[in-house]
Amino acid sequence: MLRRAILAAADDPRVRRFVGRHGMRLGAGRFVAGVTLDDAVAALRRLNERGLWANTTLLGESVSDEAETHAVVAAYEEVISRLVDEGLRANVALKLTHLGLELNEELAFENVRQLVRHARSRDSFLRIDMEQSAFVDATLRIYRRLRAEELDNVGTVLQAYLYRTEGDLSALLPLEPNLRIVKGAYLEPAEVAYPRKADVDAAYVRLLETSLTQSGYTAVATHDENLIEHAIRFAAANGVGRDRFEFQMLYGVRPRLQADLAARGFKVLVATPYGPEWYPYLMRRLGERPANLLFFARNLLRG
């Protein structure tokens, strides 16, 4: 209920104006590395210095015309090159709607292929994020097309709360994919997604165990300590090496847990977004965990 209320409020023009004007001062900077690429590079370097890996995303989703998508591609080419030139242990993750998926699937494919090829030329990796359920089929088609062109420096994401995901995982396994497994952050109807947390958690465990015991690479993306410890125990019991999986968490969320896992010798990657279009991302983060909302509310009261 709280999550739905927050995401519904996010569409209120008054909320959007207020948070857009004061959000960084009130604490959005905890979850977003900043507005510029320089801000992001500084944040990524700090994470690396703490023994953590990272990815970064230029925040943005839907675009209005093809020319805008080409500007986004150019920006991401700069990001990829900058990460490599700076010697950072970091890569890019991006959304296909930011590359024109809502305009034309072929346009999105051509744009992301250009970026995957650029990343490969710089010995880097790129992950295609998963968005609302309406985009799952197109996203997986594009991922398969990239892999069919022998571009193996690309991964994608599966969302545990969707009923369809176990079937999607089974279909992808012959590709020996690099997959990030998440619970899912978008509001979805009960017709397509588990409404109960317990069912989402159970689906997450099934996906995790299947992925770990098959070929490929698994990014365990969760802040849930029970699921994290289950992954560690399951991997050890089934002879899954630490080179076959990693943990992924969000910038500003559970930093002590991130550090503790890294100290135990696990690879931990921190998703570290930046950019002027940070408002929708922030509202999703506030809706996911009450602790995030409380942090923001405390800063609001102090302001």
C-alpha cells in the first residue's frame, strides 16, 4: 500500500515540482551519484577504493524522437570510454526505452548494438536493464539478437515477481547468459506479477538456484540478507565458484552490508546512476523500502 501511494504521488505535479527543486538537498544524493558524468566518476572511484565494483546509468527512460536517441548513444559512448580511460572497475547499464524502444524496436536494437560493439572495442561490458512487463518480450528479443551476432559482452535482467520469468530463464539458459536477477521495482497488476512478497521471494530462490547450477554468470541483485546468505550456502553446497556469481546492490542502500560482503571475499557491484533525470528513479527507490522513505522524510523535516 505504501509503495503504491508513493508511486501514485510521484505523478502529482506539485510533488514533482517540489522534489525536483529540493530533492538533492533533502537527500536524493544518497541514491544518485550526481547530475554530471564527473560526479559519477568521482562516486565510482570512491566505491572502487572501498573494494567495490560498480555500474553506472545515465538516468532517463522514454524519449520523444529518433534524434534524441542518437544523443543518448553518443553520451553513453563517452561514458564507456571515460570509465575505461579512468581505470575504473565499472561498466554501463542502460534502459532500451532510453534508446528508442517505444518508438521502434529496430531503432533500439541498432542503438544498443552500436554501444555493445563500442564497449567490446574498449574491453568493457554492458547490461540491458529490464523495464515494465510490456517491454519484456522486446528486450529479450534484442538480447538474443545481440548474442546471435556473437556479442558476448552483454547481459540482461530477469524480474522474479513476473509469473513468466521462470520460463524466460529456461529459454535463455542455452546461451550461457550473464543475468542479473532482481525482485522487480515497477508496479504490475496481479494478472502478470505475484502480489505477495512471500511468493516473490520464493520465485527469486527458484530462479537463483536454477541460474547458479547452469552455465553462465549470475548477478544476485538484492538487499535481502536472507536471500544473500541462501545464495552463499547454495553455491558452496553445489560447488559453484565465486567466479560464477556476484552480488549487486543500489548506491546508498545497505552500504555496510556491501562492505561486509566484500570483506568476506565476494564480488559486490554497486549500481550508481547519475544524470538530471533522477526524479523517477528516486521515487521508485523511496517506494521500495520504508527505510528509504524515512531517510528522505527526516531530511525534509530538518530542511
